[in-house]
Amino acid sequence: MPLRLIYVTCENREEALKIANETVKNRLAACANIIGDITSVYWWDGTIQEGQEVALILKTREDLTEKLTAKIMELHSYTCPCVVAFPIEGGNSAFLDWIESETRS
């Protein structure tokens, strides 16, 4: 079963924890990592913005990506949050099997 890393930027640690807990609890993700204090520079409303955010990385199955994205969008405070999926091409097979097993109902 193909697996994915889902990268999300959040307004703060509390928001990232809320999304992490809810998605893991619902088995949409096997686990989450919160990486604090990143600086984001981006275009928004016609000007360059700069802000402090935290990064959230979720591990899941490819077939759950759409459902997981919908849940993130439901919980996220941003109008247009960064939610992107990257394929997991390899790694520790025991860990990859664990991701798959922990995202099964």
C-alpha cells in the first residue's frame, strides 16, 4: 500500500496539536510531528507577508490523503492552509508497515 507524508503549516503549536490529536485519534494518520518556530515568507493579498508558524508532518496511507486533507481543512484556522502530500519511496520497512497498520480501523 503506498504511503504519504502530509506537510501542513499551522498558526501555532496549539492548532498543530489539535489537528495532530484529532487526525491520529481518527486513524487518518499513524503519527504526527510538530516542528516549532518556522518563519514563512509568502504572497498573500497582493503583498509579500512574513510570519511565524509551526510545521506539522503526518504519516498516512495514500488512500486516506483526501479524507485526511478534508479533516485538516475542517480544523484549520487559515482560509487557504498549506496541505501537501509527498510519496514515501522507502525506508524502514517495519516502520512503514506500522504506518499502514495504525491507519486501519
